[in-house]
Amino acid sequence: MTVHESGATILIAEDDQPLRELYEAWLPADDTVRSAANGQEALERLDDTVDIILLDRQMPQLSGAELLEVVDDREYDCQSAMITGVEPGFDILELKCEAYLTKPVSKPEVRTTVDRLHQLDAYSEPLQEYFALVSKKAVLEQHKRPTELAEHSRYDELVETVAAMRERLADESAAFADDEFQELLAAVDTEATALPNHR
């Protein structure tokens, strides 16, 4: 796991103050951290300098999902991880976040996610999308019974999409002989299934 070398600007949107302060304390000292107690406040503190957003799904004034929609509409170039007590369903595939973590989370889990999102931020959108799909697939496999997955057409589509994207990304990395890209792609394959809550 490669820890990001330069500080990131991270926005924490969490209405539970002790949790908000805990996440901030867990982040590296060279990161710049902004905190928000609700979705609207987070939106006010969001700008083009933010690299990563850590947000709760259920917040006053503006939910995490609504906040992510605004981020997408305004085309902010940042990565996001949802940290929530909401049990994941197939609707997480519609959420515009790269990672979905269920509470409670630990310091290593948060740091691992932040480090990987920061590293992915330097690469192409297809790789970021692939990471998001692989990590959400792993979340569903962790929280849903095999019979539930087998009965849901969205899961079959997800498996096919992930396989197709993996093949395209492998071809892309081979074509450009980019060793660092290949290493990161391999890391995504292994780490996404070992992300928080995938024990």
C-alpha cells in the first residue's frame, strides 16, 4: 500500500461531531482538512482545491447522495468515500462515490481508503470508475447472501461490466507500457476486495 506523498485537501461531511473530529484526527498531519456538520455546509466549503470527500449518507439539509449529485453536476474533480451506518443495497451502484464504507470504521480503514483515492486521483477516469465498481461489488458480496446476488439482474450486469473494464484497462496499460499504471491496476484488483468491511 503506497501512502500518498504530498498532502491532500479533504472535506469531511459528518453530522456526528465526535465522529467528525475522530476522522480528522486519523488523517495525516500534512493533509488539509475541512469539516462540515451537514450537507449544505459541506457544499459551502467545497471548491476546486478539494481532493477527497468523506461523507455520511444521512445528513441534515442535504443528504450525502444529494451532495454527490451536486459535486457531479458541477464537475468537481475529486474522489469520494461514503462512511455510513446505512446497510448497502443495490442502490449503492447509483451513488456517485468511489468507496462505500459501513460504520463502525477504524483508523487503518479510513487511511487506506484515503490513500488509495488520492493515488487514483492522478489517473484516468476509467481507472477511477473501475475502482468504484470493483469496490461496490465487493461491498455487495460482503453484505448480501449468494442467493440474493443470484436473484438480482443488476449484480449480473455489474460482474460483466467489471470484467469488460478490466480487460480494456489491461490492454491500455500494455499499450503504453506504463509499469506504474499496471501496478496500480493490480493493486486495485486486490485491495478493492480487502477494503474496509471486506474482511
